[in-house]
Amino acid sequence: MKYFVIGDEDTVLGFGMVGVQGRKAGNPAEAEGAFKSALADSEIGIIIITERVAELIRPFVDQYIFTERFPLIVEIPDREGKVTGKAGIRELVNQAIGIKL
């Protein structure tokens, strides 16, 4: 199983330094193309996407987030930090399992 990252140039470069392939996306067309490309590769099990890029293609991302299908989609903050108003991973886990961690 492989990882794939979609985000700004710094995020893709950083993950690339540890061997994770990815694509830079700065607009909805680039983000959609990168996301669809990652979905088409059956070896990719986890797609890491920055929150800001995920917002550009929210309907596509929401079709896969929290489903039982692969790949697993993980949203992370980019170099500018967390998106205001977006729940963090702790809040999402608390909602999903109904227990505060």
C-alpha cells in the first residue's frame, strides 16, 4: 500500500523528501486531476490532502471520507495552519466514536 499527497508545493516537497509521491494543486482543476489520478492507482491506500486543497474539491473528497472504501483520505493543515472553523482530528474521532479522548 502506498501513500499519495496532494497539496501546496511545500507540502508535496516535504513528503517527497521521505519518499511519498504527490502532486501540487493550486486550483480546483489541478486538485481534481490529482485526486482522480490517485484514486485510479489501485496501489494507493492513503491519500493525504491539505485542508485548503480539499476545500477546492469538497464534493469529491466527501464521497470518500469516512467510508469503508479505500483509499483512506486524511486531511492535514498546510504551511499556513489549520483552516478556521474546521474540526480537528480529535473532535472528529470524538464524534465518530462518541467518546471524548
